[in-house]
Amino acid sequence: MDSLAAAVVRDTRNWLERAVIGLNLCPFAKAVHVKGQVHYAVSEATQPGQLLTDLGAELDALVACDARERETTLLMAPRCLADFLDFNDFLSLAERLVRKRRLEGVIQLASFHPGYQFEGTQAGDIENFTNRSPYPTLHLLREDSIERAVEAFPEAEAIYEANIETLRRLGPEGWASLEVGPSK
């Protein structure tokens, strides 16, 4: 692994541990992290087409792996889709690839980006930080594990509201103190 890839994995793991798990933004993340079932993949892509190829390879690899070994994959793209609107547009291509591979209902994509912005919000609104990661990131999740998690946490729809409240209490200064951005 080259030094950029190592830094990207380190930064992403730091974000996962400090923000996602540390703030309990995703109550399902801790178990797979502790068990070592999160696969970190760094794409060398500089163009969306290259990232789509890497996504295809990661989809194939996740499906081929036993869930006890690899429950989920984080595909980070440090050199591609730095603009959030471009990244957001790319997501339709990514979803199309999932359908084309006949993986709908098997794999679900979630997205994270340093500039993530929910529709109807301002860029600096704290609720956007629930989906802010150090690098453009595609999260490949097994549908089976989502179903098990929802069974274990029947009020999963309440997670979003709880996350917003957590981030509002934390505020921008508190988020900054987590130091979950890319390495300098």
C-alpha cells in the first residue's frame, strides 16, 4: 500500500472510530469494526469511469467473500469527485451498476463526502456532517446485515433524528475537535 492509500485508510478509520462509532451515528458500525469485518479499499481513480470500474471490482469481491470475514466495504476515492455535486451525480451511475450486476436486494450503497449536503440545507448546516467523511466514499452494505440490524434496532428511522440532535449539541467547534478530516 502506497503512502497516500495508507493515509486515506488511516483517516477513514479515524473518522469511523471517532465520529461514526464515537458519536454513535450508526449504532451498527461498532460490531463489524470490532470484529474486523470492514474492508477498506482505496481507489486510484481520477475519473468517474475508473471509479465505476473499481466499484464493480469491490462489489464482486464483497459478494464473493463470506460475511463473517467481510461484512461491508468502504471504497474511498481521494483523487476523484472532489466536488459534491459531481459525486452526487455519480451515485446514479453507481446505483445503475448495482442493478446491472443484479445485486439489488443483495448490496446497498450509502454515500459519504467531505462536502456532503442534504437537499434543502445550507452547506455549513451541522446536519450535513452525519454524512461527511474525509474523502468521497461509497459504502457497500450487505442487505442481509441491514435487515438483521433493523430487527435488532426496531426504531431505525429514529437514528437520523438522534444524529441531528447529537451534532447540534456538538456544534461545528465540537466536530472540528474530533479531527476527522484528511491528513495534512
